[in-house]
Amino acid sequence: IDWPGIEIHYTEGTEPITSQRRPTVTASRGTFYIAWEDDTSGDLDISGARLRNGRTLDDPPYAVIAAPGDQTEPAIGANRWRVLTAWTDDRSGGGSDIRAELNGSEIVVTAAAGAQSDPAVTTRGDGFLLAWVDTRSGGADIYAGRVNGAGVVRDGSGVAIAASGAAETEPALAAGRNNRQLLAYTEGASQIVLTLID
């Protein structure tokens, strides 16, 4: 391990210039991609940076999204060609949505009724699969949707993956071989459920 490592949280004296928290990390082709919540503008936005060969490529970090309201809970995924960063977005004022940035463009992944939050991201072919917590039906369920490499949302406002009487929360995703993804989430207060997505 190379201690003390590389500092991305910029400081002035002993105090941070801004509050930066909730990091998420992925890697592709020798480059690490990082995103986090950042309150530089007064609201919470999403910032990002890249690391390659032990060096920070972005000094200062770049803004993934800086929009009205709060953008929180970032999740990031990368394949050989593209990086997608998703987040929870409350700019609409009518319940949070899931939005993402891909190829320099912002995507509305879902803006269904209720609130959508806590996204997870993994790769699927040349695109991505996202999962999130969704309250459009009243309770907390897990929904998912695909975004292709061109940034096109493939599944409308999302497909229900887990919608039982219990609360389904805290989704996590990973990509496997043969274009399969594994979704894990918490059901109720104490049970972990796994779902294989083909």
C-alpha cells in the first residue's frame, strides 16, 4: 500500500474549503473515476476526478452536475468506452428523481411519481444498468432501468424488480459474465436478497 496516498479533498490550512462526502469509485482501463457530494455552491452538487498512474488528472476536480436544489447519493460505473455517473436529484421540488451524466450530457433516468433515490450502477454490454429505491406505489421498492451507450433510457421510467409488502432499500449492483448482473438489496429490517438479472 502506498501511504499516505493521494489527497483530492483540497484544504486551506487545516480546514476544508468545502464539505465533500459520500464518495463512489470505479475503474476502467487503468483509470480510476471518483464522484462525491460537494457543497461548494451552497447546495449539494456532484463533483468528480480521475486518477491514473498514481496521479490526479483533474486539479481542481470537475463538476459532474451543479444544478438548483440538491444532487446527492452519487453512483458511478465505467466500461471500456464510457463512464456514467448517477445521482438523486431534487430540483423538481415534487419528489426526488434519478438523473445521470453520460458522454457529457445529462439524462433523466426516471422522474416517476413519488420519490426515487439511492441509485446503484453497473455495466451492461456497451451501456449500463441502474437500480434505485422507488416510492411511486407508496412503499419503498426496488426499480431498475437500462441506459445504452448513446445515453438512451431503454425501460421508460423503470421496471419493478422487488415490490413486496416489505420495504426494499439499499440496492447494490455488479456485472458478471455473459451480460448478467447481480442485484442485492435489503428487504425489511434485516434480510439481504439477491436477484440475478439476465
